Amino acid sequence: MHTILVINCGSSSIKYEVYRMPDRESIGKGLIERIGQDMGHICQKRPDGKVYDSNAPMPDHKAAMEHLKSALIDGEAGLISSMAEIHGVGHRVVHGGEEYSTSVTIDDKVIAAIEKNIELAPLHNPANLIGIREAMNQLPDCTQVAVFDTAFHQTLSPAAYLYGLPREFYDKYRIRRYGFHGTSHRYVSGEAIKLMKRHPSNTNVISCHLGNGASITAIANGKSMDTSMGFTPLEGVVMGTRSGDIDPQILFYLMERGFSKEDLNRILNKESGMLGLSGISNDMRDIEEAAASGNKQCREALDVYAYRIRKYIGAFAANMVRTDILVFTGGIGENSVKMRERICHRLESLGIILDDERNRENGNRQGVISADYSKTAICVVPTNEELQIARDTYEIIDGM
């Protein structure tokens, strides 16, 4: 039995969870917030309901990691009796560039690659590195593993990852489709294949990760073949606050009318998507409620969201020839019965046929929601990126 600590380090927060592997048993999780402020906050919960909750000064991530260690071994609500129980630490890292297509043990070469890719993920890789370095300092005897969001999509062919730009932009500036949410797509597609009692080698899956960020991925023989997010997470379907695909000439049109590059960056990433279209919220529940009350903008926003996702499903289905499983995951994909219904409407010509009653009864549980006669199985699979990171970390340790 191995105890694995999973860390997702942000610029001002750390999410963590502890697993017993290979039993896949979560023994608790926590969140540290407001790192760098006068007073930070840590909340840790165990499956039995016991909670460790504390406010304390956390001027930096080093201090935050000290509090994390104290919470883990707390006498009343701790998760382990001693830090010596931890065998490995799995780190979520957003961008591995073209260097890594699998999870890897962290060494100087890996750290250098993460640093090199900061220019591709300036908001995430620096924070991920901070978490790695602090964990290495404070848990020097543990194997540290990097699990990259982009790694799963390194199987894309040039036809899928190249843009119609001068070739030197790829050769010199590394501009290509990288894709994101890879850990989630890998996890849910694997679980869906098990659910349908199939094998990855003869199964094609379209995975819809629908949350505030959203992406669609085509998976054949267990490998990512195409994905909706691109050079950055801004490309693809309409999301909570991100625009998704737009005509790039729009940006120059707006710049001619006084918008700066900073304005456009903010608008496209933080003020667009469902928030921009609805005018009220990026939360699907708020938009659904307003639409039901007659708000025309919200009804249109819901229609746009479903329409764009259907377009990607159709495009991916065409390129894979056959689609065996369509899987929904993420906060919206798992919980929004109505949105799953909207998306699947008009997919019948592809042999993707929803069973309305199963869809309503499913809620957010793992299960099959397609009609018995549907050529393509439609599944709901709650994502668990932390468990996938724990799996990867355990497999690397176990293989040493």
C-alpha cells in the first residue's frame, strides 16, 4: 500500500488530496487560500466528516506548505500519523509543451522544461513550479511526479495540431494546438470504456468536459486524436467567461475603435462566453433559471452553447468514422440534465440518441443515458483528475 499526496498549486492557493493506492481510496482533501495575504485560510476534510479549519499568516508558499503538513498530521482531524507515510507527491502541471507525452518523475531536466514552457502558460506554470520546489524542499525523501494537462494531446497528428500560419511560426515560436484538460479526458474516457465493458484498442470516444472551462476531445484507441482547445485554453467552444472560436479579424476591427490589447485579452478571457452572452452570469444554473423566466438573452446563450458543442461533436465524429461512446463530465456535463438534452438534440442522424428518462434520472451519477437502440452509448462520468494524478504517481513509484 502506498500513500500519495496530490498537489495542485496556484498563485495564491494550494488544493491537495491524499490517496491510498492501489485501492484508489481518498482519505481526505484540503484547500489553502489567500497565500501572500495577511491572513491565509486552510480547510481540510476527511470522509468521516472531521474537519481541520484554521486561519493563519501565510506570507508565501513555504509557509503554506508548513501549514499543509501540520493539517495532514493533526491529532484530531489529520489524514496520516506521520509525514513518513507519504511515498510520493503528484503535481498537476498545466503545460509540458512538446517535451512530455506522459507523466514523469521530476528531476532537473523536467524542471527546466516547465520553466521553458512558462511563456506558453504564464499564469499557471510558475505557480506549479513553486509547489514542486516547496514539496521537494519539505519532502525530500518522496518521489515527485509531474502530470501535465497537455501530455495526453501529444498524440495529435500534424493535420490536427498545425494552424494555417507561416510554418516558421511553429518552428520558431512553437505556435500549435496543444490542448488542455488532458488529465480529465484521459480519466473519464477510461472509466466510460470500463463502464461499457469495452477495450481501448477498439473503442472511439468523444469526451465533453463542460465546466466554466470547456473542451471536447476525440479519442481513438485510447489516444487523443483532436481537441477543441488550442495554443491556449481560449480556443474552442463557448465557455463560462471565454469566447471560444471567433473570427480573428474581429480583434483588429476593435483595435481600430480604441480597444487596447489589454482590453481585448480581458474581454475574451474574462468577460465573454456565457457571461457576455447572457449579460447576467457565467453560472449555468443562473442562466437556466433566467431563461425559464423568459429572458431572451439567456435563452440565446444556452442555444449558442449547445450549438457550438454539437458542431465539434459532429466534426470529430466525421474524422473518427465511428463513435462508440459520447461522454459528459465537468460541473455542467455531470449536473445539467437540460444542457445534455440540448446538446444531444439533432445528433440522432449520427446514431447518438438520448433516453430522456434515463437522462433525468441520472442526475450527476456515473451511468448510461442513451437509448437502447442508440449506435453510440452516451455516458455521464464524474471526473476525478486528482485520482488520475495519484494513479500516475503510484504507477511510476511501483515501477521503480
